[in-house]
Amino acid sequence: ESANRRTYFLGKIIPYRGSWVEFEYDQKNLLYVRIDRKRKFLGTVFLRALGLMSDADILSQFYTVDEIAVKGAKLSRKVSENMLGVKLSEEVKASDGSVVVKKGRKVSPFVLKELQKHGIESLPAHAEDLEGAILASDIINEETGDVLAEANSEATPEKMTQLIEAGVKSFSV
């Protein structure tokens, strides 16, 4: 029944001369590409052929990346459009001590303007705030060369704890 309600997207590039390129999704919602109606292959293979070499390159091409700074055991993120829709886990106060935004409020365009008007450049970020966020690039331990977290993997609270313990200074989601 749910298959009947699923929307299906198909895109084609048909030039006057040269190869046709068709984009389609399969039943598992994976993007595939066909060139000249031949065998289909994954869309990521096509993007890599166009010069986007890593997962990080592909992610940065299609999403705006947010930098998360790590100071001690605390995370913070820059105030930007990327925060729209995020529920604030603590109240935000201006330099004079007045409350700019209450705890639990979602960041709307109005709230974003208020934060910028009061000169608030970054806000504390908790691991729960980043739930559902995807890491935009591989995070590598500088000393050992070990990959602590891979690009395109979910930023889980457990992973955030590992990154803090490993002494990572910043990462992008």
C-alpha cells in the first residue's frame, strides 16, 4: 500500500548531439544513472567521474556544512541559517544578562535575526542537538592517523563523546 503512494522522480538530459543521461531512483530510494539507455550504475559513481572524489566533496556540493568547535568537553556552533529548525537546549542571554531566546524554542528566521542583532556569534551545542546530523568529512586522529569517524556517518552522542575524548578541536556536520 505504501508503495502506491511513493512519488517517483526521473530526470533526463537529452542533448542535440551526444549521449543521453538519465537519472532514476530504485525501490530502495538509491539514485542511479544510465548513459545512452545502457546498464544503470550508482549516482555517486557518476559524480566521482565528474571530479567529486570523496564523500566529503559530494556532501559539500549538495549541503551547507556547519563547523562544530570543541573546547574541553563542550561543543559550540556558529549562529547561521543552518540552525533554522533546531530546538535550543538552553536559554540564550545577551551580554547585559537579558534573555534573548528561551530554552526549548526552535530557531526561526525571526529568532535568527534576534541572535544576530544581539551580536551572538556562537551557541553551545549538545550531542542531542546534533541528532540526525551527518558528519561532512572524515575525522582523523592527527597523532596516530586513525580514522575516528567517517564522512557520511551519523553524528551520534556516542561518537561525539569519542571525538571529545580523542581531543578533536573541531569537525563539520
